[in-house]
Amino acid sequence: MVKNRIKNKWRIPFILFAVVPPLLNLLVIYIYTNFSSFFMAFRDSNGAWGFEQFVRLVREFNMEGSDIKLGLRNTLLTFAIIFISFPFKVLVSYFIYKKVPGYKFYRVAFFLPNIIFSVCVSLVFKRAVGPTGVIAETVGKVMGLDYVPELLADGRFANIVVLLNMIWLQFPGPLIILGGTFSRIPDEVLEAGRVDGTTWITEFTQLIVPMVWPTVTLQMVLTIAGLFGSTGQVFLLTGGSYGTMTISSWMYLQLQQYSVSGYNSNVYNYLSAVGLVITAIAVPLALGVRKLASKINNDVEF
Amino acid sequence: MFEGLKRKSIGEKALYIVVACVFMLVALSYVYILVWTFIAGAKTHTEIVMDPFSLPDKWNFKHYLEVFEVFKVNNSNFGDMLFNSIWFAGAGTLLTQLCSATFAYCLAKYTFPGSNKIYVVLVALLSLPIFGSGGAMYKLYYNLGLINNYAQVLLSYAALNMYTLYYVAYFQSFSGAYAEAARMDGANDFQIYFKVVLPQAKPMFLAMFLTQFITEWNTYESTLIYLPKRPTLPVGIFQFNSEMIYNLRLDILFAACFIVVLPALILFIVFNKTIMTSVSLGGLKG
């Protein structure tokens, strides 16, 4: 890469123009809010320093039917599903890149869950699994029930249905990023493999995946990092009821509930404490995934 | 359509056909969301509730016109919500993309104190799942008077994020030949960037802009908290939902849903190829 080292009077103003506004924004939006959040976690209801919020968290976590405990359990379950299913998502991009029959159609259709806003998707999905639909009727018959169950309003089924909804909607994976990266693989590389008589499995595992490994790993870490901060469809499908609560949904529900009544410092202090504890769980998980990725292939570039 | 099957063994052809069948089922289920929404918008409320998967006895396309009169939330009508969506998704996205692209170009093509560290720090910040700042963010917006304020776009969108990483990857392999030629002709750094580099990077910029625009057009979570009195169309639908169930007008709700989906859908179909082939993250190994 040739860096621009030519001295001219516009060089420094351009660098300042390009770098200063986003960095200032990063300082305010990311650094300041996260530091502020860190300190808020150690403020009690009177504004004094202390561990009141953490004591409350431990107390609520140990209560019967604790939403936070349930949220953590469901979040870790979601993490496991996303982690296990990620290689399949890479395969989806691979087969589309390899022009599986109908690939042009899939390239459009697989992006639809991103195009159709999630409020609409959830409204349709609720009716698809509702008591007037075939799915609920079939589940009722299979379970030997003499009634059609409300799948999203029944603790026995709701969480499974929410997880299946997530698997269904996330089936294509990061198609744009992986597809774009695959398309940059030189044809000669694959052609050479073909001449050597490689099978598709060898081509995928020994040629393509090692070449795009930095992208795959970064994407996987970012997906996992996002998981703890995104409410997904839980908020829209069940509002966290019937055993479906996740940590991010719980935090969002608290924030949404209290934002209606204006700024309420103690609620936000408590949310900050919960966030801090979740960060302490999520960061090692994300770093663990990264370490695992670098063990599989030592060219992880971040 | 079957070009992917050329020069494949029988076993691989069979595999590709099985994969295609699975993909087709999933793809059709996604298309069905759209088709169902469109049909529901032309049914009656009773038909949607009693028999959600049937075709309507009579197609009531007038519901699609009624939306523009009936779809109102908290003193905001369809036009207000459309403006809010365009402002936050359109202006906000443009701001993010310009900031991200300019920052990334500078990082990729200029050497300045700390330039080689910034990218590493940025990736680390984006990869680390740090949570709980929602309360602090609300406090910041509240103290700055940015709750329900259109100016919020300046603070929340002029940001570094995932898009910056895509742009850095793009500009690292970007040919500097035209920029150098322009410099030889006397162009300054601003002229080079805005008149030479950005036009050359148009496919990437367009792909990134559209990807983020579609995401922002559809988002409801942050808007619901930070801009409750400036509802965008998805937030409007979210709030309209309970009202329409109460008023027995699910037909209007789904007609409104379909209308709100259309802009993003049209943009994606028109620019599908640009979006799908212009974006990559990081270089290739080997």
C-alpha cells in the first residue's frame, strides 16, 4: 500500500476533517457513555457510591422465577445455537457463490428478513403459529392435546418457538459480507483445485475457508458480540413472557418502560450494573471464540 | 439457472439439487411473509382472524388507500412518519456513510500519528460486547435536550461502526493511480477525495448506503426509546398494532405494513447486484 506522504498545505486540514469528527463522536457516544455507565453502576439510589445495585442484582437473581436468571440462561442458549450454526451459514454463502440452482432468486429472497421490518415479520409469524394455523394444530395433535395450543402464550412451547423463529430468520447468515468476500477469490485458485480433482468438501474446507478465515472469524465474533445487545424477535413476539426472556430483552424492556416516565437515575444505575456483569460474561466468551478461531487457523488478523 | 451444475460429478449434482430444494423452501417461506401481508391487506378483519391463510372472498384494495387517512399515531399522521423515516434513515445514513468512508480512506491512505493503532482499537471496540450503556445514553440525550429532537441525528449517526471496517478493507486495496494523477495536476486533498476517490468508490458507497438505509428504515428499538414523539413508520406500525386490534381493523394494519416494506424492497431489488458484490470485509489470505 502506497501511503500519501507528499507534504502540502491541504494534507493536515484534510486529515483533521476526516478523523476529528468521527473520533469526537466515538469519544462521546462510546467512550463517555461506557465510562459513565461504569460509574453509574456504583451509585446507589441517593447518588452515593456503593455496591447497592450489585447487591440488588444478586438478590433478584436468586429470587424464585427471576427474569434476569432466565434471561441469562436463554441468552447463553442463543449463544450456543448461533455458535454451532455459524458453519452452516458459511455453507449457505458458499453454495450461493457456487451458483446452486436458483442462486439468483436466493440472493434476493434470503435478504427479505432484513428488508421486511421486524415488526411486520413478527405480526405475520404470530398468525402463522397462532391457534387458527396449521402449525399449532399439528403441535396439538402430536402432543395429544384435545385443544389447539397458543404456542407463543404457553410456557411449554414459547421459548422453542422463539428459538426456531431465530434459526429460521437467521438461516442465510451474513450473506452480503461472505458472498462479497467469496467473489474476490481468484478463479485460478479454484480452477487449479479442480484440475487436481478436489471434491467440493476439500475445496470448501481446504481452499475457500482458509482464504476467507479472517473475515469468517471477525464476522462470527461480531455476530456473537451483537447477540448480547440485540433484542431479536423476543420483544415483539412475547415481550419476554412465557419463559422467553433474554438479557438484552430484559434490559430493553426496563429502558423502554422507564423512558416513558422520563429520566429515572436509579433504574439506569441498576441497568448499568446488570450491563457490567453481562459484559464480564460476554467479553470472555467473545475472546474465547476468537482464541478458538486462531487455534484452528493462526491467521486471525484482529 | 443450472450453470452451477456444469462440470460436476453425479454425487455433487445430487448434493446441489438437495441444497437447492432446502434453499427454495426457506426462500419461499420468506417470500410468503410478503405475499401474506399483501393478501391480508386486501381481506376483511374477520377473514384475517378466522381464516388467516385463505384468499379473501372479495379483494378490498381500497384498504391500501385508507391507510393514508387512518394510520395515525400520537398526533403523527402517515406523512409525518414518512418524513421522520426519511430524515433518520436517509439523512442519518448519509452522514454515517460519509463519516465512515472519509475516515477509512484517511486511515488507509495517509500516515499520521496513531494511524496504525486506530484500526486495531476500532476493531477491538467493535468486537468487545460492552453492555449497559443504554441508561447512560438516555441520560446523555436527556441532558443535551436530544430526546424527541431531530438534531439527534448529528450525534447518533456521525459514528464509527462496522461500516468503517468495510471501508478500510475497501480502501486498502483501492488503486491510488487516479488520485496521484489528480495531485500531479494540482488538485488538493479535498478535491482528490470528493472529485476523484468518492466517484470511483461509488459502487461500494452505494452498497453500504443502501444496506444501512434498509436497516435504519426498518429499525424501531432506539426510536421507540429516544424519539417516542417522532415515530418513524415501523414505530408507527408497532404502536398502531394494538389500536387496530382494538378497532377490529387488522386489514388496515397489514395494508400499512405492506406499504412500509415497499421502499426498502424496491431499492433492494433494483440495486441487488451492487449490494451483493461490492462489499467484503478484510482481504483474502494466501
